[in-house]
Amino acid sequence: MKDLITELTLPTFEDVKSAHERIKPHIHCTPVLTSSYFNDLVGAEIFFKCENFQKAGAFKVRGASNAVFGLSEENAKKGVATHSSGNHALSLSYAAGRRGIPCHVVMPRTAPDAKKAAVRGYGGIITECEPSTTSRETVFADVQAMTGANFVHPYNDPRVIAGQGTCSREFMEQTDGLDMMVAPIGGGGMISGTCVTLSTIAPEVQIIAAEPEQADDAFRSFKAGHIIADDAPNTIADGLKVPLKELTWHFVSNHVTDILTASEQEIIDAMKLTWQRMKIVMEPSCAVPLATILKNKEKFAGKRIGVIVTGGNVDLDKLPWIMG
């Protein structure tokens, strides 16, 4: 695996600390909420780090801001570009707008309208592609060649991973110790940032990744010991459809304790229950960790569990429990 990442610099906790200082003017230190209902239901103490209250509505603004504000003045003039199903796209558009540079985004035509509207609202320029990894990367290559913009990968980028690592750094400062940290996994940017931070400041904390059954390539990769990539998985958790890449696989394979999966109905039920009980808006991708906790209560009983609620950019006209 080391041969596969020779051209990529593995981010360190020092990079996370530098990223935190760089992005603090552009992000929120999001709150940590608790719920006696969920504590009783699971028989554990659960702490929810609410990145759904983050700028641009998602944790991805951390990594995007670190990449954008880390550019030299000369490179920044060219703008930035990426491919994303939504939250990285709108986060990069937000950060680019704050710096006053252009942002070009390739998005699947099936991406939620709410996320497309947010990208445009922040000034991002959208080019649509088919809903597959192959189409996304092919169309992006054309856009980048045409614009010459700096590529900021949604997750396979050390600048992005270092930025995402600031979330768990805040989380540990806001809680009095945790036994487990649970976060969704798609491409693995958040999990990788969590690994960078916790392996340094709290190596005793188990890192659990949560994934949809219908997009379980990370789960299968974890069991097989090598990357298994699905081209176009089908799940309501639209932010978790992308595969692991070399850099994120390094962290997953070396630091993640386990990967748990949840069915589409379990994800919907957890999302709806959180809306009802905690009165917070979370998107389907963010409900996957809670869905896996409710599905595997015996694994979590008696533990202090951190859950990263990764975003709240929901298409309110297409809520999963009212879709026919």
C-alpha cells in the first residue's frame, strides 16, 4: 500500500492543528448534543457532534476551507475545481466565495436539488455528469483541462483530510473522554481525519465506520484487505456512494476498528427518529451511524459513544419517509 501513496503526503496531527488555525475564521465550532431517549434506548451515553449546524451545512467545509485558504496567491487566481455529489461541492463553493476565486463543480445529475441550489448560491459553476464514478471523473477531467483550476479532491487529498480532522479534535475537547467514535464512511475523508487526530491524542478510542448495506464497498474492502470499488451504488445516503481511494484506505486499513452496515429502512428510521426526538435536521448519510448503533446495541451498551452528525442539507420536498 505504501507504493500506492508515494505521490501523496500523509497528513499528520500537526497538519490538523495548522488547518484548525487556518480555517477558524471560516467555520463554526459546532455544538455537542445529547439525548436521554437514545441513551436509554441503547443503554449507553451518546454524544452527537452536530456538523449539520456547520457553515454550508456540512463538515466538509473544514477540509474545503483548508485547501482553499492554503493556496498561494498565484495558484488561487486559477480557482478551484472538484467533483462531488453535493456537500463537498457546496463547501468548496462556499470557501472559494470567501476567498473571491472561481469554483467549478462536476455533480451527478441525480444529486439533490437542494445541494445544487446551494452550490449555485455560493457562486459555484456546475457541470452535470451521470451518477457513476467513471462518468464523474471523465467529465471532471474535461472541466479541469478547460479551466486550469486547482483540483481539490473530495477526500483523497491530505489538505482535506487534515481539515476534517479538526472535527474530532473539537469533539474530544468538548467531551470528557469517549470509548468509541462513530462516523459515516463513503470515500473516507472524515474517517481518515478522525484517525489522524485520535491516533495521536486519544489512541484508546475505537473508531467505527458506518455504511449503507447498498453501498458497502468499504465494508467489503475492510474484510478483504484491499480496495473494492463499486461504480454506481444505489442508496438514499447520497453522500456515501463514492469508493475509498489510496490515501483514505491507508487510514481505514490501519486505524479503523470495525465497519458496520445498515439497511435503507434502518437508515430512514434512524433519520426520522432523530428529527422527532432531537429536533435536528440531518440528511440520510448522517443517519447511518445511529442506524448501526441501534442495530448493534449490544456492541455499544455501557460505552461513551461519539457520533459525528456530518450534515443537514436535505431536500425537504423529497424526504425519504414520504417518497412514494
